[in-house]
Amino acid sequence: MTKVDVNVVQENDFTLIKVDGELDASSSVELDTVLQKHIDDGNKKFLIDCVGLTYISSAGIGVFTSRLDDVQLKNISLVLFNVAENIKSVFEILGVDQFLNLATNKEEAIQTL
């Protein structure tokens, strides 16, 4: 079983979620649960820090793509930043980068919000 750490910090007017480790079928449930809780709490702005994310499977990508309806219907901003090249290329190959907001760093991510 793989390990992922999901840490949440409320900063200014956005929720910062830091993901460390591997997002696969078993570990992506934790991130999905955290995202759902904060969406249910009425949070509208999310920054996902992927600096420690070392691997993502289709289930991990599914966490983000399954939230696209919520993002559009509830007017939620979701920006991923510090995404490693190997993970960014997976997003590009699958075309997911067309739907997700990807930023280089935190400052750029905040501007994208």
C-alpha cells in the first residue's frame, strides 16, 4: 500500500492542500475525501501544492477530473502548482492539462485564482 500525506492550511481567502507521496487507487481516496470536505464547507479557492507528489495513477488523476463538475457548478477555482515534469507530461498525454489550471509556483497559482 502506498503512502500519501495530505496537509491542509487555510491561507487568506484560499485553501492550500499540500500533497506528498504517490497518488494511486488506494491513496487517492484520502485526497478526494479532503477535497470533498472543503468543498462541502463552502470553500471556493483551492491551491494544490504538488511539490512532493512523486507519482500519479489514473485514479489519482480521477480525483481532479471528478471535481471538474463541482468546479464549474459551484464556481470553484482549483489550481495545481509545483507539478513535476513527469506528472505534467502524464496530464498532457491524457489531455487533462486542458481542463486543469497548472501553475509553475505558488505566486503564479495565486494570480490564477
